[in-house]
Amino acid sequence: MAYWHITTDIESYHDSAGYLRPRELSNGALEDEIATLAAHIAAAEFRFLCLVAELDRRQVWAAHGLKSAALLVGMALWCWAQRGAREGAGGAGP
């Protein structure tokens, strides 16, 4: 899996898998890359929503003392974002 380092300068990002920078792609390759990534994003979003629906169906949220799956997912995303912010700021994180 590629790791992208993105800065404000689009040409300065790179990845560990050796992908070409956007400016180095032909128009056709650029269109293909965008379509492929959009399909991956849509598939990942579908999978995410299926998992959240199953979590809600099982009422996993109730075991955590919450009133909905939305609260459980929201809290989890907030915790992950906080951890990422700490790690990105140089903190070791949990």
C-alpha cells in the first residue's frame, strides 16, 4: 500500500511504491488513475457503511452505554483523529 506525503505543493508529494507524479502522467493515464481511485473510494465507503449497518443491527453501541451506532462511530472517529493529530505533532500517542 502506498503512503503519500502531501504538502501544499502538489509536485512535492511522493509515495513509497514508485508511482509517477501527476505532472508525469499522460492525459489518459491521469484519467484512468482518477477513475480507479474514485472506484476504490466508493468501494471502501460501501464497505464502511455495510459494517456500520451490521454494528447497528447487533446494537453493539448499547454495550458501550451509548444510544446509537452514530454515537459509537462518531466517538471512534474522533478518537482516531485525536491520536493522529498527536502523532502528527510529534507526540508518541497511546
